[in-house]
Amino acid sequence: MDEKALIAALEQVSSATLHETMGKRHTMQSCVQPLWRPLTICGPAFTVQARPADNLATHWGVAVAPAGSVLVVSHEADNTCGGWGEILSVASQARGLKGLVTDGAVRDTVACRQLGFPIFSQGVAIKGTSKSYPGAVNVPVVCAGVTVYPGDYIVADDDGIVVIPRDQAEEILTQGRQRDEREAEIMAQLRGGALTIDLLNLRDKLPGLADN
């Protein structure tokens, strides 16, 4: 499957389904949230290693990331400064980037919402940043508890963010689709009166219900 078709297919699978499909691994911590809802991002990661309170590396990343990339910026989990705002959003849109995921904070939130550039961050902070540390781009980074390698696929929606290893993406997509099909069957049975404790084989775990 070519990358364009793969991304289009991954966009149709929820982060929750992919989270379960991958054995509850490769999922960012819930401290990183969408700047508004509903909001989705799906695409290959272009990684940036920045420092707390410094966004020089982020400017570098925006300058060199290929169109279609999801910018993943590690600020080493520091959310005391707004390392992203209106200027970087405008620049990223002009370069064809698909969105931002960061364990840092953002500002200029009204303008960012109006622009519509998708942003997932660890909060909002008005304090500005320095531009002194070049950091690194296109290297493995740790963002919200997950190691992200350049080219891994990011799927982010209102429920959370999963990181799909690039070399496993087609297999995970297939498994995710299969899980969605099984859950559709469960939903149909529930609407017909079935119980979750039976469909999910939970009866034996509940006192007094095992033999009923």
C-alpha cells in the first residue's frame, strides 16, 4: 500500500482502536490534549528535540520538515512557556504541514483556532521562549512518554494520540479494521438485548453470576 493510501486508511480508525490493537502501547500520556474539539491529525512524524523554554529547534523543524508531516516537538515535558503560536502556525500552513504534537505549551490560542492549524499540546502558557539552543531535528525523541522515530505515523483525535511504528503500520491497520468489525458485531448484539458481561466473557469474574 502506498503511503497516501495508508494514511487515508489510518484516518478512518480511531486512536482508541489503535491503542487497543497495539496492546495499549505506543500511546502518549493524556496530558497532551487537542487545542479545540473536534480535532484530528494523521500523518508521518517529523521530530524535533527542543529544550525547555527555547523554541529555536522548532523554527528549524518548520523550515525543513517535508509537506504532509506531523511536527512532533519534545520540550522535555516543560509546559511553562508558549513555544508555539500564531507565527509558527502560519508558517507551518504555508509549508503544507499537517499539524503539531508537543509536550510543551502554546499561546495565541484564539488566532491558532481561527487559522485551523491542528495543535495537540500539554497546555497553554503566555510566557515567551528564548531562541538559543539549536536542538536537533529528524532524530528519535520522547514526547509525552513515548519514543517517536522519524517517519512513525501519528494518529491523534479527541481521545488521544498513538504512535504507530512505521514498519508495522500496515499490519496494525489490518488488525484495527478487524477490531472495528468485531465491535460492530458486538454493538448489533447489544441492541438486540445481549449483555456485555456475556459478550466480553465477564460472567465468571462476577460473584453470584457464574452459574446464572
